[in-house]
Amino acid sequence: MPQIIDGKAISAQIKDELKEKVAALKQEGTSLCLAVIQVGNDPASSVYVGNKKKACAYIGIESLSYELDESTTQEELLNLIKELNKRQDVNGILVQLPLPGHIDEDLVIRTIDPSKDVDGFHPQSVGTLCIGQKGFVSCTPAGIIQLLKRSGIEIAGKECVIIGRSNIVGKPMALLLLRENGTVTVAHSKTANLKDVAKRADILVVAVGKPKMITRDYVKEGAVVIDVGIHRNENNKLCGDVDYDDVAPICSAITPVPGGVGPMTIAMLMNNCVESAALNR
Ligand code: NDP
């Protein structure tokens, strides 16, 4: 049987470590505050925002909540961000995506002060990641590195294949695995012979956004499989991009859905908030 990588337990461990750090920072007089902005009331976004606020409360980070109406204009949103950029007491700004169609997401991301960009989406954050300098890293891929490290999985020298090249998962994942000295391949919808490419992987990270697409035909025996996908099926049950029941028996380690990558994203967001407070002291 494969090692089941327990994202719930690992994220709980990280949150407890952060709670201690926050207590120490507070003793030194450093306060921590995350501003969370949601535009509209998309139910999935509301759940994510609620979970982020809950995690803040657990760790000891104050959260400021801005629940804006769907009809909020781009200018109003940008003005709020600019105001929060200036506030000394706010160390992190998070705008929950996706935004309504009339708002330019890229412009919104670019308006956040890079020193408060706890989601790691600002071009400056992406640039520092690319050239190996200090900066905020996109939370989901950063969480995957923690999952691997804390599960005792060596990355250096390993063939790492990522399926998916999005700006928030695939690309930063590639840069992080490279930073950890993996040999990295990024596959996408135009990749020829995807099964053969995926089968080269010692570590296969799947972020395609297609329920259960990855079967054992894509997986080398003994590979580590990280499933980033989250989908709800017709019975309201969660599943990933990987067909878990088919793949698990042939791999050495695998993340389940739920309870794998998902919980790590919020833990790493909290980590970025703590880093932001520590950096900007
Ligand atoms: P995107 O839709 O932005 O990107 C999907 C990527 O997969 C694209 O690069 C696309 O290629 C590639 N792709 C799509 N179909 C195929 C195919 N048939 N063969 C090969 N490559 C393909 O998705 P995200 O990266 O944002 O998210 C991926 C999944 O992860 C989703 O299920 C999402 O819900 C989940 N997710 C989970 C998070 C968590 O916290 N656990 C956080 C973020 C995302 P191309 O570029 O050529 O179009």
C-alpha cells in the first residue's frame, strides 16, 4: 500500500508552529492583520474566505473582512486596495478570486503592494521566485513542497513532471521543484504523448482541472503522486484530477482528495502572513 500523504495533519502541524511564532511576535510588539476582500457572494468563494478567517483566528492573526457587493466598480476596489496598502497595521491583503467579469483581475493583483502580497500572485512575487530571491510564493505549490518535505520525500535529482501550467499552480510549482533541485518537466494540453511524459515522473504533480483524468496509464510504478484538483461529483462527493482508486495501488505515495493538497493552501497563506509581519517589522 502507498504512503498516504496526510495534508490535514501536516497543515495542522504548520498552523500550530505558526501560532507559536505569532505569540512570540506579539510579545515583541508586532501585530498581525490580514485584510480579506470578497466581491460578490459566490458560494465557493464564501467558503474559502470563511476558512481563511477561521485559520487567522486560530493562529492569532487579526482579520479585516470586506464583503463587497457584486456591483462594486473596479475603481472602488482599487481605491480600497490602495488605502489598505498605506495602512501600517495591515500586513497582508488578499482579494478572493475569481472576481466578477467587469473587474480586471490582473490590474487588481498588480495594485496590491508586493510587500503585502500574501497570495504570491503579484508579478514582483513571481519574478523573485523565478530568480531565486526572497518573496511571497503562491500558496498551493508552496504547500506541496511542505507536503513532500514533511513526508520524507527527497526532491533533489528526481524527475518531476507537472501536468498543468497555470500561473497559480503549474508554473510556480515548476520553479519551486527546480529550486529544490528536481529535474522538471511541465506538461499541458498541447503536450504530445502525455502518458509517456507523465510516466517518466518520480514525482508527478497533477493540476489539470479534469476530474479523475489521471489513471495508472500515466503513472510509473513507485511514483509519488500529488493531486491538486478539487471537484464535486454528481453525488456531492469530492474527487481530484487523479483516479485515486486506480492509481493508489501502484504508487509509493499519494495525496488524497479531500485531505491532501487542499488544507495546505490555507496553512501556507497563514505562513505568508506571518512572514510578511516579520519582514515588515
Ligand atoms: P487551470 O484550468 O488554470 O489550468 C489547467 C492546466 O491544465 C492548463 O495548463 C491546461 O493546459 C492543462 N490541461 C487541461 N487539460 C489538459 C489535458 N487534457 N492534458 C494536459 N493538460 C491539460 O487550473 P488551475 O491550475 O487553476 O487548477 C487545476 C486544478 O487544481 C483545478 O481542479 C482546481 O480546482 C484545483 N486547485 C486546487 C487548489 C487547492 O488548494 N487544492 C488551488 C488551486 C487550484 P493549457 O495551458 O495548454 O490550457
